[in-house]
Amino acid sequence: MKVLWAVMAVFIVLLQVRLWVGEGSFAQVWQLQDKIDVQKAENAKLANRNERLYAEVLNLRSGQGAIEERARMNLGLIRKDETFFLVVEP
């Protein structure tokens, strides 16, 4: 009977070792959870950046300011209350 108890105790210890040290152990799960937390923080930062870029794209697509700036640079747009000066190089 004592041999049976000894075998069971060794078996329980072996199961505990695998639980604490082996693959899929608590230590590995904790390490992976830390990596997940770091990755989630990085993803949140990148999502924020993507939202700002998306808002800028929408502004460029629908905003009159972007269209007006492009017309000024490429087409020479002048408003009513503005004065146009043309500088000619000799």
C-alpha cells in the first residue's frame, strides 16, 4: 500500500512540474499575456494614428480649404479682396 501511495505522490509531483515549468505552463501563459498587453497598446496607438490619417483624407476629399489651396498653387486663383503681384525676373 505504501508503494501505491509513493507512486501516486511521484505522479502528482510530475504533473505539477509540467504545470509550472513545461509548455503551456502558468509561466508561459503569464509571459504571453504580457506580450498581448504590449501588442494591444501598440495597436491602440496605431489605430489612433490611422483615425487621424483617415480624418485628413476625408478633409482632403471634401474640404474646400484643400481644393482652394490646390487652385491657388496650380491655377492661380485670386479672391475679390486680394491683390495679385506678378514679379518678373529680368
